[in-house]
Amino acid sequence: MKNKAWLPNSVTIMNLILGFYAIILIIQEQFVVAAFLIFIGMILDGIDGRLARKLAGDNPMGKELDSLADLISFGVTPALLMYQMHLTEFGVWGVIVAAAFPVCGAIRLARFNAFDSEAPSDYFTGLPITAGGGILISFVLAGASISALAYIPIVLLVAFLMISTIKYPNFKRITSFQKIFLVGFIGACLVLAINNPSAMLMNMLVGYMCLGLGLRIIPIPKLTKLFYTS
């Protein structure tokens, strides 16, 4: 590995290890702890990309390693968590629903590496797998009281959004409007989470998911341009 590529790659490997250990905890039915480890992995996933851009530059190995780690930590592990907690009672249909999530996550990652990773843009095509997996584990961390049957459309919807062509802002080049929006958005999530602070992550990620959907379903050109121009 050239230059200092070992540093971001080490962070990526830590993310992978957390995803693997979370699988062990899920088998042991320690669901909340497993969800928390995946959340830590989300933080590491954000760090390794920034480190790679600053230290490693063009690092093809790091890009592939990151995708493999993401598939485990935010694809396979959240799907297994949903299956063990809510979908086992549906038999083979529960397996199919759970399996659809990492399959769509793998397609999302492959598409990004093949077509989108080198293209400068201010949006993601499809919901990122990190956000998708984060949405599923956020319900666990929030202690959401939802029937097992309701998790079927939730898992399938998030899986579909990952392989969709719906645009999601990446906020890499933040404009003045986006700064104001983010402050208001985070403030609203905080207010909603006053009685249940553990629901903060769920509010933010579900809100982000709905943002892309809303901009697609109700296309207002002037509003859309405020989030992405390309």
C-alpha cells in the first residue's frame, strides 16, 4: 500500500471487525449491543473515507476493501438483526425479505464502484448502504414498538431505495441554504427525540430517507436545485 493508505484501511478493517462481532452478538441475542456496534461502524465508515481522501489519494484497494466491509457491517449484519428479532416467525418469507436487503446492498455498492465513484457529484444515486443499514438498526436502538409484520415493508422499502435511481444529497459541498436546512433538520430531530433521546438516530436517518423520496415524488425544480445542481 502506497503512502499512508494503511491508516484509512485500518479504520475500514475495524469497521469490518465490528460488523463480524455484531453477528456473534446477534446469535447470542444481544440485539441492542449488536446494533450499537453497527452504529460505531457507521462512524468509522465516515472517518475512513475522509482519511483516504486526505492521506491516501487514489487507493483502489481501499475502495474495494471499504465496499466489502460495508456489505458485511451495513448489509448482512442489519438484515440478520431484523431476521432474528422480527422475521423468523414468517418462515421462508422472512428469509427472503431479510436476504433481499444484503442483495440490494451488494448491487448498490457494485454500481457505485463501477459507475459513480469517479464522477464528481453533489448527490448519491440511491440510498447509501450505510444509511440503509443505519435505518434498520436505529429502530432497535430507539426501542421502537412496531409489530413484526410492519418490518417486512420497512426492510423491503429500504432495500429498494438502495438500488433505486432516487437522488440523495451527499452534503459534501454545503451551500448556505443547506447549512440552514441542516441546522433546522437536526433541531427538529432533537425536538422529536426529547422524550426518547435514543430515537435521535432514527429520526435523522428516516428523515434523510424521506427527503430523497419527497424530492422525487414532488419535483419542485427550484427546491431540487437547492439540494443538488448536477
